[in-house]
Amino acid sequence: MSQLPQSGQLQVFQSLISSRRRYIQNLPIQPDRIGVPLVYPTIVDLREDGDESILTYPTVAAKRQPKRVLDLLRQQKVKSPFRLPDPRIKRSPNAPAEGWAAYHLPRSGELEVAYVGGDIPFQPLGTTAGWMLSPMIDDETCILGHWQYWKEIQEAGTLLNTSIPRIVFESKPHPKVMGMLHYCLDMITPAWRVNTQQKWNAVRYLIDWILWSLGHCSVPDFPTDLWDGGVHDRLFQVFDVSYLLLWPYDHLGALLEELSDESYRVPPQISMEVAEREVKSLFPYRNGDYRDQLLVDPETGTGRILMTASNYSFELLGLNTDALLSKVAIINLYLFAPWGVFPFEFLQHDLDSAELQACLGRTLSVVKRKQLNADYFSATEPALDGDRYQPIQLRQRRTTKSLADLGLNVKKAPQIMPTQRMEAPVLPGLPGGPPLPSPQDLPGLSLRSITPASGSKSSNSQNQNRLLPQGDDEQS
């Protein structure tokens, strides 16, 4: 099949970069409380009968917990039943907050949860967009550490000589996490188990509710409750983001795959093991520093390649033709790749034409492997509301007319995804692969690493001049 000419590829890539810059200039709700101690109200009983109590406000500063502590927490989560919502707790954004829960510490020493009705003597969570961001960051800081690392790089304004904390992703979804997500759907409507329309209404509400709670621009308004008006009050109490972090995996993507049916057919997503192998083929050198190298993943689905790539690179960009899958990918970036949702401004380069071509040679290797002989950018074009889903850029299939305008064969429309995945090519310069091209073979191309524009903070000189392996170039 014909492909876009090289000039067309550059134009497409420049469009991707421009869209990314617009997103950075209008970032969603900022994470401004990383490392700030959170206040957890505690009721301490003064007498054995519990008739007289005192309310305290201890502060807890999140810090990375050792493995043994996290293992104990996982055991506790597995054994504990899911929390029942208390009807006295109300958090509607359109009404005053009512009721609250606190840790209860009687003289017996058995820590439990106490529910209190009436006025709330502190600033309540759950009433505004983005309310979940700070608690989620606290949990992630204790469990994984990517958000704390993001803060250190953001404050330094340059790449530090410390590697990205590695997340070891699960190879399959954990039953307890899937049970928690099913329980959340039950809190929306039990009818999701027997009615297809109710099922997908509930799933879409849950995903939109999480994005609104995290403060992402794809869901700026409070999601519409199609049921009894109390869904938010219940989800506020039963949705526990720590489950998703304690067993890192694409659990929401697994939920979509599990519920896939004739009314909404979810494309099969790449397994985490295959995603890890593909990412390692792009970043093959064990001691290589790839943190400022841009990875573009066409038809990223629920973002599993971006999740695994977050262990190597800060510059992550996904493309999709499905809005619901894009939303799940965004949630996964919030959980596991904060630099995907909040890119570092000092790494956003003003790319000239030569640098674009060099960068294009790397990123299009992902396109070639995933799309076989079809050119993804010939088959798709930017969606009208695509910028809403940044850092996942939403695209749509080209019409027959737009394909004809590109001079492509319209008798057989290009496929968005292959029916079977192609083996990853051997990178140039590695055993069994072609030799690295010489500068004479690449007239007009710059093989130096892409550097920040003048006036921006730069990384150390070792990062500035290193030559990283290039992927297969797309042929025009």
C-alpha cells in the first residue's frame, strides 16, 4: 500500500508535537501537594465505654515503604471484605457535604473506622474535580515511587543522575482488584450484571468518575448520574485506588476485555509480557539513558506499552481511535507514569526539520511493527475533539474521499491494526541486524540527540551528545 511521502510524515509528526505543546500549555489540575502531609482525623476514646471521645488531627507524610510492609498490606487487603457505604456520608458537588469517616482508636487498641453524621469540622474531599489526585499520589508514593521521582525532576528542572524507579508489572489481573471494580459497578447499579445497556452505562460512568476525580480535562463536568443520584456518594466510599497500585497492572483494560460483547467489541490488548519485550527492543542497552527519548505508540489501546515504557522514558505519546480506551490509558498514566500526564517542559524541544527526521526514524519503528504494511497516519486523521484526551491523541479513520486525496488506493482501505502481531525487527547495530547507517547514507539528517531549545535548562553533557540506536525508518 502507498504510504505518505517523507514530507507528509514530517507534517504529521509536527502536528503531533504542536498538539502536545498545546496540552502542556493548558495542563489539567496540577499535583501541588506531593510530599505535603495529609490530615487524617482520628477519634480517640478516653474511657472504656467509649461515651467520651476526643477528635485529633494527626498528619501523615507519605514515604516509600519497604517490601515487607507492602506485603503485609497486600495480605490485609486480600483478607478484608469490601467496605459498605454509609448513607450518612454525602459528597455531591451540588450540595453541602455531610457526614464523615475517621479512624477509631479505643483503649483496646483495635483500629477501626467510625462514621459520624452532621457537620464536617475540616475541609472534606470528594466535592470538587481533582479531589482524588492528592490521596492517590500519597498512596503511590508509599507503594511505587514514580510521583516522588517526578517531583524531584520537576523541581530540579533538568535530568538528575538517578534512574527511574522500576515498576514490576503483574503478568495478569489480580482477582481482588477485579473484585473491587465489580463491587464499584454494583454500587452504580446491580443491573449491570444482567442488562447490556446498563453494563456499559455503568462502565463508562466509572471511568468518567475516576477521570473527573483525578481532574483530567477529558471529563471537566461532574458525570451525570443516570440512576438514583447517590452513585458518587457510594463510589467515594468504596473505590480504593490503592488496590490498583499494590498490584500494578492494566486492571481497567482487563475489565473492558472481560465485559466485551457484541454491543461493544474491545480489541484484544497486548499482554504485559509482550509489551515489556517490545519496549526493551526499543530501549535495548541496559545502561542506556533513554529518559528524554520520545516514544510514540500508535493505537495504544489501554496504554500497556506506555505503562512499561514509563520505566525507561519520560516522553510518552499515545495515539488511539477509540475514546473509551483512551480514557483508560490516561488513568493508567496517572497511576504509573506521571510524566506522561504532566510532561517536563524543559524536555519539549523546538524541533527543526533535520531533528524531526532523525526522531521520526526512531518513533516510526513502532508504527511499522504494529501496522505491518499499512501506514497508520495514512489510515487515520486527527479527531475534531482529539486534544481533550491528551496525552493520548485521539484520531479517526480517514474517509474514502480523504484517502483518495492522498493518492492512496481506496479499493482496499488500510487496516488500523493487523490480525496478528509481527515479530519485532532486530535493531541496527545489534547482532543479526543491519549495520548502523553512516552520516553519508543519511543526507540532511542529524544523528545527534535532540537537545532543548535555546534558553531552556539542559541535562548534563553526557546526555547531550550520546547516540542512541535508531529504529527502522519508514520508506516513503
